[in-house]
Amino acid sequence: MYKVRLKAALLAVAIAAPGLADVTGAAPGLDDYYPLREGRSWVFRSAGGRAEARATKAGLELPQYFDGMRRTERLTFEKGRLILNGIDSPEPNEITPGIHLLVHPLRSGAAWSSKGKWANAYDLVLTGKVAGFESVRVPAGLFRCAKVELKYSFVAGGGMTYDYTRTLWLAPGVGIVRHVFRHVGGSTGTLELESYRR
């Protein structure tokens, strides 16, 4: 009877806080929140139309639309970190070295920063934090997600800066389910998951 109650208690904790840990106590890894296994695909809906992302041997190309322009972020996993290697808008632009988009483990309150150079012209500083865990409903369904807030600061010669923020809702085993962009000037864009293939 004691073992049954213990298992029921552990299951209740896992259900009450999905995305934090499974019943064994193991926290999901970054590859659970951002599954880049080859062959996976995601279709997102936005005001600019539909966008499809596919995982390949090289990583993930994530298309985004805002301000009437398509941008693509190129991502890979390296040493337990999700690395942003380029932002193409629309021409290819490398980030050297690649910057840490996410770090493990994703725990409420976790924070990080990373620096690189974009397009050989701008210093890029990314700061991120896990704002918590919450349930999110999108066209693909209802998901329990880690909410991650990211700020990108681009600094050109002469000190001119350009900033924008992104908020990501990441579901274990699925990846991004909602993605909101905000430019300092006030324009916004939202991607919501419409469907995905494992």
C-alpha cells in the first residue's frame, strides 16, 4: 500500500508540474525542449503566412516573419547548448562565434548571456532567462511549456544600437509552440504551432 501511495504522490507531482521533471526526477534536456532530430518538422502560423521548419543533419532553420520581412535563424546543438549560428535576413549572415540561445537545465529563474559578431559588422549580445512554466493553447493543441525570454542587442560602429526581444514557449518533446517578437520600435510578430511531425 505504501508503494502505491508513493507512486501516486510522485505521479501527482509530475502532473502538477509537467515540463519540470518526470517521475524519476530527471529534468528534460535541451533536446527535449528543442528537438532537432533529423526528419522532424513544424508548421507555424503567423500574420505573414505559414512557415515550415525542418530539422536536418546540419541542424534547424527556423523561418520567421515580421515587419513584412522573412528572416531565418540557423541553430545547432553543441556541448549541451543550443547555438545560434546565423540570422539570415534574407541574405546569409553568420554569427561568430555562435551564441548560446538556450542552456541546460531550463529551470525557473535561470539566466545566461552570450556574445558574438553578426555579419562581421555588429556586436551581438544575447541575454536570456526562464520566466517560468505555463500551459499554452495554440492551433496544434494545449501544451505545458517553459517560457523563455530573450533579448538581442546589436551594436554597430559608433555605438548605434538595435534591440529586439523574443519570448518562446517550449514544450518537451515538441519544441516551440509559440514565438513572439517585439522590436524596440513597437512592431511585433507572433508564430503559433499549427502542426508538427516527430
